[in-house]
Amino acid sequence: MKKTQLYNSRWDKARRAFLAKHPLCAMCQANNFINPATVVDHIIPHRLRVAKTTEELKIAQKLFWDEKNWQPLCVQHHNTTKQRMEKGNKGFGCDENGMPSNPNSHWYQQNK
């Protein structure tokens, strides 16, 4: 299957137009903060880079270009909160004793 560049001039034009219409970070606004959005995030990850079949590619492209699947975010929310959400919060955080909540953490490897 031919590899295409995801974030090209078509994307840049669409991204700029979306941010002009939606200039504030959606996650900041949900927490009563006002912060400019600089990233257009795909609410449901498109997974274009890992699509292997024609059907997967078709679904991924639909998610990629569907503006209803876009949200404006600031860099901080995109690179932290959203990434944790996509990973299901696995491996992040600690329990009440300060021990990592990820059972595969290196902290637990020494006891095996």
C-alpha cells in the first residue's frame, strides 16, 4: 500500500480554518480557563499510520478528515492529558502508598 504524507498542505489549510473558527482549547474551557488552541486533535484517534487493509485505510481517512472528530486543544493538553486518555491512563499515577499503579512498572521488577 502506498504511503502518503498525513500532515500536508491540505491538512494545514483545514487546520488553520478550524482553529480560526475554534480559537480556544476545549479542555481548558471545560475547566473554566481560557487558553488559545494551537493543535487540532482527533477526538477518536484515526490510526492512519497503522492501517494495513484497504478497509482500515478507508475508516482511518474518514476519521482523519471528519471535522466532527476534531477538537481544538492547547499544546499542553494535547501532549499530556489527551495522550494519557488515549493510552487508557495505563502506567500513570500511584496508589495511596506512592507505589506505581502500573503492575509492570520497573519498581515491581526487583521483587520478582
